[in-house]
Amino acid sequence: FLGATYADQFPENTGRLVLDGALDPSVSGTEVGMRQVIAFEQSLHTYVDACLDGSGCPFRGSVDQALGEVSQLLASLDRRPLVGQDGRELGGDAMMTAVIAALYSEENWPYLTEAFAGALAGDPTSALFLADFYNERQGGAYLSNSTEAFNAYNCMDYPSESEELSAEDEAELEEKAPVTWKYMMGADVCEFWPYPPSGERETISATGAAPIVVVGTTGDPATPFAWAESLAEQLDDATLITYEGEGHTAYGAGSSCVDEAVESYLIDGAMPEAGLTCQPG
């Protein structure tokens, strides 16, 4: 979003720009939240499918049965949180934070398996480790103010929306994200932010900028692939690279096809071929 905004405001300065893990700058905050929740649910579904096919998975049966066990685990943690060695409690929200942290990268899936196995056995250690990783917490201290900054700029970027989720929105979320939505679509932090928002949600064309490469990952839970498609369509001169993989962002994620296409553009100015689709490996 920062890169696309810069290209729109200062097209003469842009040069060779690659936007990986794109946002659709035109959609509302509620829509962003809903699409993210659904994408995380889809990634959780993909993880569970892989877990059941692997070794050491704490779940049995079908994917739907396993997801049902995840929902039951979250509900049980809400009723009776697990207490860690340092006295901290693992409730359903903290467990969902652990899930979200692991779904950002397929490399983290084994840690999620450990977290689920531990929580189901009454041990919150691995789940708290993942939640701390997400929140940049180490040795009882937070390493940065990234969470506070994230809330601050989101509350400024997105115009406030007075209405709550509609009945139709909730029905869609219940259908497409029954495990995750009630944990991820919680209270609106921006209700308590003391300054009025200054941003506007609108399409970005970056007219006059050099050609822009947009990269989208089909299994990206944080920035769903549809946003990359939408941004590439909005920009006046853009080419989309599709990475058929899992996790957030594609460059450096294990696809030589993506890496070579990005580097060829940034170093040599060679635009990727239209419709380029890449696989892992």
C-alpha cells in the first residue's frame, strides 16, 4: 500500500517497483477484515489437510472433523485457560494468535502441530511461544512497538465505519470461516483511538509511473490473492506474478521462478511475461 501510494503521488520517482503481498487500496476496513478472516480459515484448512497426511498430527479423521476439534479446543480454552510455567494463561484468543502466527509461513506449520498437540495434552508452552513470536515478545519484554504502530496507522488510514457487521456479513463469515471469525473479528480498536481518520479508500492508478510488478500468493492468509489481482488491474501499467503456494508473500519463499522474475526486473529491467504463474521449488 505504501509503495502503490508513493507511485501514485510521485510517479516520476518510482523507478522499478515490486509490490509483493498486495492490498486492495479501495476496500473498506470491514471488508479487509472479512477477507483476511476467510483467507486465514482457508489456510488453516490447508494446514490441517497436510497435518492429517503427515506424521505426528494430533488430529484424526477428516479435515472437517479436525477443524471441529480445533473449535472445541478453542472453546475449552475459553472456559478454562491453560496456565504456563510463568503463570500466564492460554485462552482461546491467545491460541488463535498462535495459529495466525504459524499460518504466515508454511515453514512454521510443524510448530503449529506442536502447539496443537501440547494444548490438547494440557501443555500451553508451544502455543505461548508462537503467540510471543507473533507479538515480538522475548524474555518477558516486547522488542518493538509494532502492534501499537499497526493500530495507529490503521485507525488513521481507514475511515471509521459506524455500522457493525450486518446479518449477511455474519452469515457469510459463519459459512466460510466458522473456526476463526469470532476470534479475529473482535472489538474495533479504532473506537478508542482519539484522533479522526485522515485516509480515504480509493483505487490507485499510479499514472505515469514506470511499469510495476505485483506478486500475489494464492494461499496468502494475510493479503489474499484477490487483492493482488485487483491492484494489478487498478494500476495503469502493471504485470501480475501468480505464486501457487502457501504463506504471506512470495519472494524468498522458496520459488526460484518468483525470485528470478523479481530479480530480473529489479536488476536488468526485464518485465515478467504476462500471466506468469510460479510453483514452489
